[in-house]
Amino acid sequence: MNGLYDEFRVALHSVWTRRWLVLAVAWAICILGWLAVASIPNRYDSRARLLVDINQILPDDAAGASGQQIDQIRETLTSARNLEKVAATTGLIGPDAGERDKAGAVAMLQNNIKVVPQQQNIFEITSSVAVGSLSDADNAKLASGVLDSLITVFRDDQLRGGRTDAREGLKFLDAQIADRETALREIEARRATFEAQNIGLIPGGSGSPAQRVDAARAELSQIDSQLISAQAQLSAASGQLASTPATVAGGNGGVGGSVARQQLAGAQGELSAMHARGLTDAHPDVIALKSQIASLKAIADREGTGGGGGGVQNPAYASLAAMRAERQATVSALNARKAQLMGDIARITSQQIQNPGIAAEYDRINGEYTALKAQYDKLLGQREQVRMRGQVQTETDAIKVELLDPPSKPTSPAAPNRPLFLTLVLIAGLGGGVAAAFGLSQVRTSYATAAKLERASGLPVIGSITEVVTPERHVERKKRLVWLAGGAGALVGLYALLLIAEFVQRGMVA
């Protein structure tokens, strides 16, 4: 412990003996540091809060259209075009400024303007200004002026921008629609020419050969199911007809009339039952039963006028024969349509096999026409939507910009913290002076104590002679101490003056 204390005393003594060096180095570091701190311009910040409300009058296709529009507003708020107008309005660039000056002013504003979203449609805008050629009062005024100008430019741009964007959008869509319409006409003419040149190889009908084959196969599948049902009904009618006699024994007119009327009543009852089940008059069974009823009515009327002997035609047999004939006709029609479809499929398939290039080219032309037609219809819908939105923006305020908090007037610089920097420079100057003195003492080795000399030389030290200070030397040392204290006091006084000047300057801005 005593060794450490002795080393500390030796180090302190070596610094004290070079106290003028400590003072000189401290003055040099402090002067240079304070000049550097003074050259840093004060930065003044101004803040404002802005509400951007979008009036959703027309429904949008996408659910997130409002959020996308908010993001677009956030980006255009600090666009280069708006910032160039702000720079011209606030005087950062003159009316005859070159492109380089304009680009520099815009870059400076982009770096010093921050837009922070607080909510979905509320933004906090911060403007930081630190122009070295301007005074603190001018910088503080410019910080709030930049925000005022930016908000004004943004409002004007939103009022005019919506209408301008709508006009430009309509102009662009009209040009695109005209191009698609011209392309459609060219494809239609090319398809008509291709069909005329290959009239024997391309089947008639709308659509490509592959589409027509698919449609024919779908219809053929439906006809197969209908044919099975019709054949089953024909078989049932043939069985009933085979078990029914063609004639019945004849008697007097009253008996014959009674049988015909009974059958007629039964048929009418069956017709009522069919209507009760929900069958319409277009149903085949209803149509057949009505035909049977008409036949029975004719027989009943004929038998009612007079009697005759011998056998008479069985009305049930006649009705069943008519029903079977009708169902045979249905089966024949379905078979004919099935044969026609199968022939069409075979013919189209044969043509595709024999001329694959023609079919592929025709499919490609049709596909190109379909794609262009879909684009054309979509562009027509978009043009109508843009036109309606443009009318809404012309007649109403689609975007409402409201200033929640006006730009603040800064009264003190936000940066740099000059008092702290001045203090740190003073501490660095004193520390640098002490370090310089201590380092010099290590370079120029001397022995402050006899014990240190003895350890360094390895020889015994008999004794040491203390310094004898004469009265004249003592007076001279006092003068030098006064001069040293004056130099140190002047350094501290200069530091205090700089602090006072800093606070006075801040007060002048306020």
C-alpha cells in the first residue's frame, strides 16, 4: 500500500513539475475543441400532426384499397416534386437555381423530414433544420415554415391531383381500349380469312374443334341416359299391349256405352292423379294419357248413338297402341340424334388427325381472340369505374386533409447539446495536459526519491540533499504560481463565458 502511495506521489510530483506544459496543452485542446463545437450549427425541430381522411363513396374491388391509398399518401407527402416546391417557397433555393441546387435542397429536406404514422390515417411530421449560413432565429423560423409549406403544398396537390389522375387514367384507358379494339378486329378478320381458306377442313359452329367435340360428347352422354329411359318405357308399353285384347264382345248400346264411359272415367282419374303428383302437361305420360282420353271419348260418343252386334275395338288396346307408337318415335329420334353426334365427333376427329396443323392454328387464333376479348371487357369496366370516381372527386372532397396540431415554434435547439460538449472539451483539455506531462516524465527519466534511485542503480544510496530555497527564489515561485492560477482561472472563465453566451443566445431565439 505504501508502495502505491509513493508511486502516486511520484507521478503527481512529475506532473506538478511540468505544470506549465499541462496548462499549455489544456489551453490548446480547449481552444480547438470549443472552436469545433461553435462551428456546429444548432438544429431546430418542428412537429405537426396531420389527419388524412379518405371519403369512401364508391365501393372498391379490393378490401384493402383504403390502406393502399393511405400508403400512397404517405409516400407522396415527401415526394421530390412536393419538396422542390417547399424549397422554393421557403427560400432555400432561388427562382434561377440550377438543377444541382434543386437536387441538393430536395436531398436535404428528404433527410430532415420524417413522417411517422401514429394510426392508420394520422401522421406525425417532424422537420429538422440546421443551416450553417443562417442564424438560430432564422433556423427556428425555417423549421416551422418548412412544415407549413409542406402541408399547404400537399393539400393543393391532393385537391388537384385526384382530378388530374382521373383525367390521365381515362386518357390511358382510352388508348389501351383503342389498341385492344384494333387487335380484336385484326384477329376477327384473320379468323374469317382462315375459315374461308379451310372451309372444308373446319367444321361449322362456334368455338374451336376441340370445344365442339367436348360439347358433342356432353350432349351424347345426356342422350344415352334419355335413350335408356325411353327404351324402358317402350318395353313396358309393348308388354301391356301384348296382354290386352284388340276387340271386345259387342252388346246393346247401353252396355257398350257403359264400358267406354267407365274406362274414360278411370283414365280421367289417372290424369288427375298425375297432376296431383306435380306432372305438367308437357310430360310424356300426361300427353299419352290425354291422347287415350280423347280416343275413349270418341268411342263413348259413338257407342252412345246406337248399338251393334259382334265384336268391337277395345279402347284400351287402341290407347296402348298409340302410346307405344309415340314412345317408338321418341326412341327413333334419340337414336337419330345419337348417330348424328357420333358422326360429327368422328368427322372432327378425322379432320384433326389428317390436318393437325390447321386445327392447332385455328385453336390458337380462337384462344388469342378470347384472351383479347377478356382484356377488352375488363378495360371497359375499369374505364367506367375511373370515370365515376373522377366525377365523385370533382363534385366532392374524396380526400380530406385536417391539421390536428399545427407546426410547433421551436424555442431552443434540439441538437447539439452545446453545454455538455463545452464541459467535455474542458475535461478533455485538462486530462490531455496531465497525460502529456506524465508521458514526458516517463520519457525523461528522473529519480524523485533516494529509494527509487537505489532500485534503479542497484547501488546503496548513502543520503540525499534537499533543495535550499532562497527568499528571492521563493518570491519568484509565488509569482509563477499566481501566473499559473491566472492562466487556469482564465481557462475556466472562458468556459463560463461560453456557457453564458450559449444560454443568452437561446433566450434570444425564444
